[in-house]
Amino acid sequence: MPTFSNPVLAGSHPDPSICRVGEDYYLVTSSFAFHPGIPVLHSRDLVDWRPLGHVVDRPAQVSLAGLDVSEGLWAATIRHHEGTFYVVVALARGRLGSTTYLFTASDPAGPWSDPVVLDAEGIDPSLFFDDDGRCWFTACRDAAEPEVTGPGELWMRELDLSTLELTGPTYALWYGAMRGAWVEAPHLYKRDGVYWLIGAEGGTEHHHAVTAARAEAVTGPYTTDPRSPLLTHRHRGAAEPIHNVGHVDLVDTPAGETWAVALGTRPVDGTHTLGREVFLVPVEWTDRGPVFAPDTGRVNLSERLPAGTAPAPSVPPGPVRDRFDGPSLGPEWYSLRGPVDDLVSPTPGDGGLTIRLAPGPLTSTGTQAFVARRQRHLRMRAAARIRFRAATPAQEAGLVVFQNHRTHATLALTTDADGTRQVVLTAVEAGTATRLAAVPVSDGEVVLAVESDESGYTFRAGDDPVGSVERAFFSTERAGGFVGVHIGLYGVGDNGSGSGEARVRWFEYGPRPDTGAVQL
């Protein structure tokens, strides 16, 4: 039987939502404080996904200024109805939902509209289009009487499609199946006249689980499915390769199958660095409701292909070198809290990336001269060929392994007090920087590189090792937050004092050459 490998989207792609239009599937994930926001991906087979664009690609749409890396745009939902794509998302500030936005587009590749602000509280908004054409908005929020019902509440209002406003009464739908656990990530589905409300409980860590309730009417009352949790790995041992499974969304295929996209992590020795990834799980509908992973009851690293899907041609894994010769950065590159075109810019035709130094350090919550891409392989190598001459020790430019603004490591070209050019390895934890090592380098271009594996990250300047940082240092379990590691480029310093820019000839990323096709 032909199979595919999970995850179908490796690296930090949390909170997936999916819809199908004809033969085409579209998927969005959380993007937090990274810009552009809410990536839109496309597939024809649910397995092979390609970036299509972003919902939030203009600073006027949403302000991310001043946000923690793990705040920002949380848990978007994508739906399609009568020629229009809809995306709803919550903007989080202070780790709480602050504003709910609705975007529309006729083409999922964009452009997407400016947002409509909905009169909604909480997080994890979703839309459901019923058979009669009415649209229902759901989200989760704090329960009014948590000591009675539990801490979380899934609620509903109708969305008027002509005005794009919530209208009519508010319905409290469900408080979850696990008493004392917050219920979130609501999505509604209708099957054989029965409405199914699928949620997530137990938090997005080890106790994460998929639970469900059912009703005869869209507004309820909803009765807990006694089989809940329908999918979880919280009972699995430490040897289980996939953990934290939950936050699912379902889609039907043209062949009549149902599949779920779910988030999960792949920890090593109890910690993970790649973030929450997207896994594909078969679903079977029975008289009792949906059955996730009916053959095994768990998310598998190897799974059968969806019916009617041909095996994808084998593409040998290898490094990809970006020479920055296009008019803009590729869709894999992100900045923080807004565009940085005035600070980081490619050179069309000739190639090369210019990084103009900015005074804001990476530990700030401002907009820095910084761009990065997801780390997608545990065993990987990233390298960049950089030319930079610092005028003062306050100036630096180079590579960064970035977990968040308070936890990262930099391998930087800079200078010491007597003007000696050097490469310095610095680790930042809880916002405090520790200089780990330094090596002198000659003038000219220098290849800065980082390699990672199960034990840690090893940094090099040319062929010379500079130092290493243990892998767990960058893990979510140690650093906190909701994102995975990104590998990037940056420049910091007062650019009024001399050489105010760095030049990157190329950047290369890929799995380690000795690892074959293994993403881990």
C-alpha cells in the first residue's frame, strides 16, 4: 500500500485549518508576531503542500507592533462559500485574545481584503456554512461560571454575510468533555443531519486531546460524545515519536474519504525545537460519529495515502541555496512585527542580500533588521556567505538561531575594542546575553554556519568550529511560548558610525548530508 511520511508540514506550522474547493485544498496556520502573517498553502493531494501567499501582507491590515513573538495572529480558520474565501483569526496581546478579524478574498493567493473587526471575544474563531446558506461563527472564551461548568466555553453567533457583522443572540454551546480543562479550537461539521462540534482540550502540550459533542440543531443543545477524547497521545510513553496531538480540522476528499489535519510535536528526550507541525490523519464516520486513525488509534509517522492519490516522485533531499536575485524575498522568509524592506533587501538580477544595521537588538519587541525561515529538520545545516566590517564593537551582523526574542544564539561578525575583526558566539536566555566564544577572522567574506542534531547546535566560521549550544536550550519546554526555531540573518548597531550594512552573497539551508531523507 502506498504511504506518505508525517508530518506533511515540518517545522513550526501550528493550529492548521483546511478547506477544499473542487480538487484543490487550502490550508492556513498560526503565524504569531511573524510577518507576513497567516500563510496560505495549496495542495492537490493533502500530502505535498506549496506556499501560495499570505493573508496579512500589508502593514495597514494588522499592527503587530510591540508584541511578544508568541502573541499576534492565533489559530486562523479558512473556509470557502459561493466563490469567496473567508479567514477568521484572533489577535492576541498579553497572551489573551484582544481582537477578532475577518478577511475575504476571491483568490486564496490574494490579495486579501483589509480586515473586518468582529464583535467577538476570546480566541480560536471558526466559521460554519450550513445547508441553508446561513453562516455561524464560533470561538472559545472564559466561562461565566467556571466553578460550575469548567474554565472554557465554546459559543456561537450568526454571521450576516451581507454586512459581515455578527447578529442575533449568542449561544453557549459546550464546556468540554474533560472537567477542569480549557476547551478551545472549535470547528463545526454536519453529517447525516447531525451537527458535530469538535474541540481541543488539555492545553497544547502533553495532555492535548481531541474531544467532541453532538446536537440535532446547529445552536444546540450539544451533548458530549462519551468516547472523548477521540484522539490523543497523552497516554503514550516517552518512546512515542509524536506528542501533543490535537487542534484538528476535517476535510472531505473527492473520493469520499475524510481526513484531519492535526498539530503535533516530535520531541527528543522530552523536548522539541521544531515547534508544532502538521500531521495528516485518516477519519472514518460511523453511527457513533468520527473515528480518528481507525486502524491504529494514533497518529503515525507513516500513513497510507488518501484514496485516488498517486505516490509523489522521489526527490532527493538536499540543501537549497538562496542567492537573493529576485525582486523580493521568497515566501519562506519572515521578519518580525512588520515588513523590513528598508532594512533587508535582495538585489534583483545580480543577487545578494543587503542588511542595513538597525539599533534595535533582537531582544527588543520592535522591528529589527532580521529575517528568518523555519527550521524544518532536526539534523540540518544552514550557512551564509557574509561580508561585513564593523566600525565599533556595538555593530554586528551574522547568523541567528532564533527561538524567541528572549532565547536565541547569534554567530556574528564584529570587532573588539582594538579593532580586531572576529566572529563571536553569544547565547541569550531570559533576555540575558552570555558570550560563549570568539575567533579572529581575516578581512573579506566569511562563511558562517550552524549544524544541528539530537545533541545540539554547532557553530562554525569557515572550517573552524567556534562553539556549541545544547539542543534543549532552544526547546519550547525551556524557552516557553508557542513557536519553533527559526534560522536567520540579522544586523544590529548604530549605522551612523561607519560601515552600516552587511552583504550576504548567499544563504543555504537543508538536511545534514549524512541523514538521507530523514527529516528528524
